[in-house]
Amino acid sequence: MLFLSEQDVKDALSGGDAFKDAVDVIERVLAQQSAGTTYHLKRYTMTHPNHPGHLWHNIRMLPAMVPELGTAAVRVYSGYRGTNRSEIICLFDWQDMRMSAIISDFFLHAIRTSAPYGVAAKYLSRSDARTLGIIGSGRYARGMVQAICAVRPISRIQVYSRNPANVQSFCEAMRGALGIDVVACASGREAARNADIVVTATSGNAIVFEADWLEPGMLMMSLAPGEFDEQTVLRSRVFLSAVDQVLGDDPPRKPFDGLVASGRFSANDVVADLCDVVAGKKRGRTDDEDIILYECAGLGLLDAGIGHWIYRRALSRGLGLEMPFGEEH
């Protein structure tokens, strides 16, 4: 059994191809999901009895199997005041279900979380999309930008977050990584103005994008619950990954929970699960003027795919610590 530390994961990810490869891996996983050859359960949240509430003192688990990749995985992590504290992927071999790896999943999770949004940008944004607006400047925001730039000819990034120092660091890092124009903005509205693609990548539970900011042809993508208002949903063509997870998440996922409870939105109003667009079963963008909303909740298939991918990269580079595991014979 191989143990991959945070440093092992970073070393395995080194190289300019990492985000493109990660997007390709998730695209394959989504195609397999559409074909019905994968297996997953909804995320389960065990809440601390003394600290009820969203992402407060809890343990969360996402299991999945991807037979065509020869792997299965369970992601386990804990939450505290909206911040993930401890995160691992337990990776299993499909043939005999032995544990093949335990992977530290803090840094890697930013790759896993952003890769589906790269796939969504490929299938749902205009092919000539060049301006990306992003609200948020943390590890997920950096991942989102790099995943989207791997599939679209982005030439300008407009970024806003509440912390000016973080924005400055973000701009410097992304200019260095991507070699394109990265501009700090004074507000979320400014970051979204004239953008072909807008991404909200914050800690969630606070509206940072308003429906009045939507523009014809825009692809708006959200990372965390509660980042946009109800009218954003109602004015958009909505695509999701794992519809049952988004509409039935635990804790409930804003603003979809209120819309579903009031009867103003249901699973029938979702244009398609992204996996079916990837597989060619459903149409994505139908017109350059379409306003599209995409959101991806936690999905164990993604962890299995990315976990297997980083495991193979680590093996090819001689990384990680081999550890005895299970019964000795």
C-alpha cells in the first residue's frame, strides 16, 4: 500500500500538463458515468451532536467505483467552521478491492474540484470565450482558472475577493503560471462585467453573484452553496453534475433548496447532467446568446478518477512511501 503525503502529491503534479490531464481524466469519468458503468453513493455527512449546522464539526464521506479505470475510492474529510481540516482519499484496486493507496487530499482536492469546471467550460461556454471573471482568490479559484484555461483561449482574467492581499498574490501567481493578463477588480460586479465565463469560488453561504450581472452568452459556474441568488437559477439554462446530489445535498444546498421547496424548480428543470452532454446524449449550448448556469456538488466518482490518476503519476516518478497493510502471511 502506497502512502502519498502532501509533498508527494505536489511532486506528482509538477509539470505544465497537470491541469489539462486532470480535465481529460474527469471527462473520461463523466462519459463512463453517462454510460452507466460507474457506481457512487451520495455524500454522507455525520454532524457532531454538540455543533449542528452547515460544515461545523462533522465527518463527510463519498464512495465510488469506476471499473473501467480499475479503481474504487472513498474520500473522507472533516469540517470545522467551513474549513476542511483533514482530507484523504482511500484508493482500492477494482480486481481484489485491496487498498492500493492512501492519498493526502488537501492540495489535490483543488485539482479534483476544478477539473469538472474545465470540462463544463469545454462543453457549455462559447468556443471563442476569452474573458474569465472570478470571484474568490483561494486554492480553488486558482485551480478553476487553470482548468478553464486548459480548454479555452482565455486572454484576460478579472478577479475580485474581499482580501486585497490575496488578490495581489493570486494575480502574480496566475500571471506566472499562465502568461496572460490578470486584473484585480474593485467588486464582484466589476469582475463579472463583459466576462464570457464567470466563476464563484468562495467559502459559500453568502451571495456574491446577482442575477442582474448575467449577460447574454455568459457561462456562470459556482463552486459552493449559496454563492448566487434564486433569480440566477430562474434566468439560466441549468446544467448540473449529479442532479440528485445538488438538489438533495446534506446540508441543503442554497438557493436550490428554497426553489425546490416552493415548487419553482425541480429536477425536470435541469437541462441535463453534464455527463450526458459529454457523452453526446444531450445538447449543451444551443446558441451564442444562451445564459448557462453550471454547478457540481461533491461526487465520489471524481475522487476515484483523480485519485487513480495521481497514484499512477506518483508510481511513474517513484514517489510515496510503501507501507505494510493488512494481515501478514
